[in-house]
Amino acid sequence: MKKTIVISVLGASLVGGGVFGGIQYADVKQELQQIQTSYTELSYKYEQLNSKYDHLGQQCDYLSHQYEDLEHQYVALEYQYQVMSKKGAEEEDAIADLQWQIAYWKDAYKTKPGPGRPLREFRSEEELVLWLSQDDTDSNRYIPNQFDCEDFARMLQAHAYDDGYVMSVTLVARDNGYHLKNGCFIGNKFYYIDPQTDRFWFWGYFD
């Protein structure tokens, strides 16, 4: 009787254990399937993200090249702008200089020598510079004992007289002898002029 009970209990235990083990296996199998499904979904999403990353990387490279091209174009345009601005400023200066010369010569010819019109002195250094730039005395070639400093000085003086200006011929002592130059007054200032180079310099005041 006891043996029969023990065998019955053991049989029931085995049956119960088999049933429980079957339930656990089914649960594990279901979890594994869920994990595999999740893995498949994640793998798909990863591939999508990786594809988007590659696409964005290509776009980044393309935009980087475009940026470099635009930067080069900007530098080139900025240089052209600076060149054009400089040319524009130079043209404006040239126009202003021409306008000043036109106004100057209109006024200067009103007092040009003629019947009853006396010579006059230069009004400013700017007027002297302008007149010397118009004069061609300095373009002559220096020839010793034929066309030397005396001839240059007398020619510049004659040209000044022709244009209505007072100008002198001045003998200047130098270490190696004497040299003829020209002189003129601007207000109460006296200036020496080198007729061979058009260079002039302030000498002193006369009250």
C-alpha cells in the first residue's frame, strides 16, 4: 500500500513537472521570438539610419565644396570691387584736377600780358607746380657750353613772361663754382627754381 502511494506521488510529480517545464519552454520560446522580431526591426531601422547618415555625409561634402567655391568667388569679387573703387577714386581725382585747371586757366588768362596788363606773381605753390608741369623747358637736353644752366634759366624766365608771370634769373654760388637758377615770389616768400628739373624750394621771407 505504501509503495503504491509513493509511486502515485512520484508519478504525479513527474506529470506536474512535465507540464510546468512545457509552460516554461513555451514562455522562453515566445520571448526569443519577440527578441528576434525586435532585432529584425532594429536592424532595419539601423540600416535606414545608416543610409540617411551616408546621404547626409554626401550632402555635407557637396555643400562644403559649394562653400569653398562661393568663398573663392567672394574673394575675387572683393578684389574686383577694391580695384574698381580705386579706379573710381582716381577718376574722381583726375576730374577734380581737370576742373581746377580749367578754372585756373580761365582766371589766369584774364591777367595774361597785353596792352595795359602788367605781369603778376604766382598766387600759390599749387599754381607754380601746375605752371611748371605745363612748361617744357626741362625737356631740353643739357649740352655743356652750348645749352647749359644759363640757357635753361633764361628760357624758363621767357616762358614765364609769355604767360604773364614775374620770374628772375639768379646766380647761385656752389662748391664747384656758380649755377644759374630762377627765382620767384609767392606772397612774401622767395623760392628758388631749378629750370632743368622743375624742382623748387623755399629760401626765405621778405617783409
